[in-house]
Amino acid sequence: MSVETQKETLGFQTEVKQLLHLMIHSLYSNKEIFLRELISNASDAVDKLRFEALSRPELLEGGAELKIRVSFDKDAKTVTLEDNGIGMSREDVITHLGTIAKSGTADFMKNLSGDQKKDSHLIGQFGVGFYSAFIVADQVEVFSRRAGLPASEGVHWSSRGEGEFEVATQEKADRGTRIVLHLKSGEDEFADGYRLRNIIKKYSDHIALPIELPKEQIAVEGEPAPVQEWETVNRASALWTRPRTEVKDEEYQEFYKHIAHDFENPLSWSHNKVEGKLEYNSLLYVPARAPFDLYQREAPRGLKLYVQRVFVMDQAESFLPLYLRFIKGVVDSNDLSLNVSREILQKDPIIDSMKSALTKRVLDMLEKLAKNQPEEYKSFWKNFGQVMKEGPAEDFANKEKIASLLRFASTSDESGEQSVALSEYLARAKEGQDKIYYLTGESYAQVKNSPHLEVFRKKGIEVLLLTDRIDEWLMSYLSDFDGKGFVDVARGDLDLGKLDSEEDKKAQEEVAKDKEGLIERLKTALGEAVSEVRVSHRLTDSPAILAIGEQDLGLQMRQILEASGQKVPDSKPIFEFNPTHPLIGKLDNEQNEERFGDLSHILFDQAALAAGDSLKDPAAYVRRLNKLLVELSV
């Protein structure tokens, strides 16, 4: 063995220590996945070399036959995995094997509960890659050299997975990476050709390059040992290029785990071959769980891009809109250049056509999931619903289709789950109802008990309850669905159209005329706090509410703008009162103008609280309320 130089001992990043401990103790029930993860990494390394060698053929160093080899030594209790891919430099080894430079790491660590079963799912979401080796090994050695570097710049990395690792410079004749696993006591089953072959066939048959195992040979006594021969044990063809009828569900699922570095099966997938003006293959997946960096819009995302089966780019984001950033998959084009860059992708008209077609394919896949597997779609919505709500603003061409996939809570379901589709809402609509009614708010409890719903309950009209932070913004881009307009029940002058009888409308006009004097007194008392005072047609039980002007921002949008440091335009609410409520009757009969003013402000503040807003002057509210309580107790 060559001499090691520049040897140093370094400590793992804190997150790596936690992850190692967690994997060793949480994934013991599925140990064999270590081989899948290591083969997956090796496949990525070969893909990267193949791509870089397009512009720098010297990187192949005369060895253009790319492959992965897995071997074992029963006596030494080792399993070795070797690839002749891109390899790593000393700096690469320290960076990639000593730290987790992955978006969402902090969130991932924060979500770990200590419950082994739950945490194993989280690990699956995060992806474990190389560190899975420590599930079966108590020592792991890595020998690597980056393609293009001299043999003298090979590197040897070694660790027992406890807190430190050693790294040294060591000569390595061949480019690529060799990983040697020193198996733990009791893990001898993996130093076996039959066992390794079965694991490779089970998890890695789809890998598009040969995975080789040593051919079993019989030594003849007295004769020299035969030259080691190797045999390919996987199919070694790109799965997405095969006809759908030839690919089993299990193969699709394992391929997803390979490209997404996920432990769980996907919810759904769509495999398609396009021929004609454009020629490409696509294989798209809907994950079962959301990644930790889903809401970081700048986080890496996108599909794996191949051109004529040559890997070109990881996370090519130009093929799907941002609201579909959770989709995983592969696109393989015959029409793009092998030296295509991210900048070229953003301007290429071919990409626009492919993006449009792939977006429709994803939406069709989700529509099919919602129709045929409602429980799975419910799980999808729980994980990705808020991201889908970005769609109508971003993808005008598919706005109606996206709207059909949206789910909302509603007054028809006491569970508070977002499970109501707009088509279901319209199917239950009252005869003569030509609007879709909704209410936005901070929480389900707040909107469910809002006074704005009183007239709707009385008339048996369903209202959608929107409580996600993004909802008010979403509704500014959804004007109608299936020809029916959306109406915010807390905004403007409520018009129920045909749902109000002529008698109801006439009675409302008469009441408004009768209360003109009270309206003027309230305007004077509330002054600059309101834009208007009027009789309410929304209330049956509460004394008063605050309505939002048609063009004014609602509470959610105001809070979003304030949180982002933007100036919020000034606006004043409309004060509506219930003329039949006993408190309003007493207010109307109050002769003392000071007391009338105090009562008016108390009703205004109570209406603000019921709407989920904060009081501008809480101390004044408390003072007026205490004053009233003292008067009542005398």
C-alpha cells in the first residue's frame, strides 16, 4: 500500500453526528438499503464524469467503460463498492463526507423527535446517502481520486462514525471512488454474493450502467488461481426509455427512491414518450411527503435532465413552474444540445413547449389521483396544498384546472379539514345561487364562529373557510370557477342575489330608512375610525361587525405586507349593525351622548376582535368597558 501523507483528524459537523446516531438506531429494520444508497451515489458520480467528459475527454483517462463493482471478503468481513466516476479531491472528501451542506438541515434537525419509528420517516425525506454505510459497518474507508488530478493526489478517508474522521493524501492509480465497509459483528450476511446480488436486483436494477459482482469460480488444487471475472447483475438500461408495459410498479418505485433519495414510495407517477415535432421521454413522480425546504422558493429543485440518455443536469428547474417544485423525475430529450446550460434552457422555445406539456401532464396526474384515490389525494393536499395555491397567480393558462385541484375547509364539514373541492361546493349550492362564498381568517376557530356567517347559517348557504396565510392572495387571482364568481362575505355590501326574496330586500330598505338617525349618530361617535356606517343584512345574533371595502386589503394581506416591511395603504372598515339586536335598541334609546360614544366604541372594538384584528387602543377599550361595568353594578 502506498504511503499516506498530510494525515489529519477532523470532527464531524454537529448535524452529521446526530444523523449518524439516528440512522444507526432508527433504520436497523431495513439495513439492506445501505447498498442502494451507495450504488445511487456511485451512479451519480459516473453521470457527472460522463457529462464533464463531453467537453474534457481527457478526464476519461483512457477508460471509457463506466461501471460500478461490488465485491466482498468473507474472511475479512468487508464489502467493497467501487466506481470509476468523477471521484473526489481531498477538499471534496472533507466537504461531502464531513458536513451536510443541504438546504433545510436546521428544519430537519428541529423536527427529530427521538421516536425511532417517526424519525426513520424523516430520515427518508432528508436523504442519507453515504452515511447509511454505518448502519452495517463499524468502520468505513473511502479511497478516491478526482478525474483529471494526478495519481499522487488520491485521498484516503476513514471513520468509525462516532465523532471524528481521518483524512490523508495517498496515491491512487485509477480515478473514481472505492468504499470499503468493515462489517459490524453480526452483519456477516452481507459478505455473501447471493445476498448482495438479490439486494442489487431488488433496489438497483434500474441503474443505467452495469453493476458488476465477482463471478463465482472454483479453484482447482495445484493450479494457479483463475483470473477474477465479473458479471453484470442488473438490467443496466435507462428505465424511462423502456415501454411502460415492460416496467413493473416495483421498478418505478425503486427508481423514484434512487432519483429522489427518499425511503418512501411515491404517491403517483406518469411515464410518457412524446414523438413528432418534439421527441422526449419523461418520468414524473409525486412524492408522498414534503421535503423540509419546500417553502424556500430559492432551494434547488427541478428534474434530472438527460440528452439522448446522457446525463446533463441535476435539478433543471426550467421544465416545470415553481408551484410544482415538489415534483421529482427525469426528462430525456432528443432535441437539445449536449452542452446546454441553465441560461440557454431559460430562453429556448423548445423548453417552453416541453414545460407546457409536462405541466399539463402533472396536473392530469393529480386530477387522476384525486378522482381515483381520494385518500391519497387528501395526504397529497396536506403536504403540498399551500404550494399548489401559488398556481393560479403563476400559471394563468391552467388556472381553471388548478382551481379544480384546490381543497378548502367549509361550513358543511365540522372537522375543519381542507377537503372540499369547488366542484363539490357547486354541486351542493342552493337553487338560484350564482356565487361561491368564502371567508378568510387567521384560524379555523375564528372563521367558523365569525358573525359574518350568521345570515348564511340562517339560509343554509355553504361558505368556504380559508385560513392559510396565502389564501387572501390566492383569491385575488381567482375571479371565478365554472362560470360562478367568488364573493368574500366580509367584503363590501353583501348581495345574496336571488337567494334574497323581494320581500327580504324591501324589508331591508325600510329598516335602513328607519335607522337613518342612528346611522348619523354612530358616524359622529366613531368619526375617523370608520369609512361608513350602515344597517347590516349579514347578522342575526351579533350586534355589529366590521366589513372590508371592496378595494381594500384584508387582514391576511395587511399582515403579509407588514411582515415583509412594506408600507400598508391606509383603509378604514365599514361598521355594520344589527337593527334587531337588544344592544342596538338600547344604544338607539341612549340620550347621554358621552355614554352613547363609549358604547359605540365598545361595539366597534368587539367587532374588530371578532374579525381577528388587534385593537388600535386596547387601554381605551378596557377603560370604557370598566366604566360601563361600574355603572351597571351601581
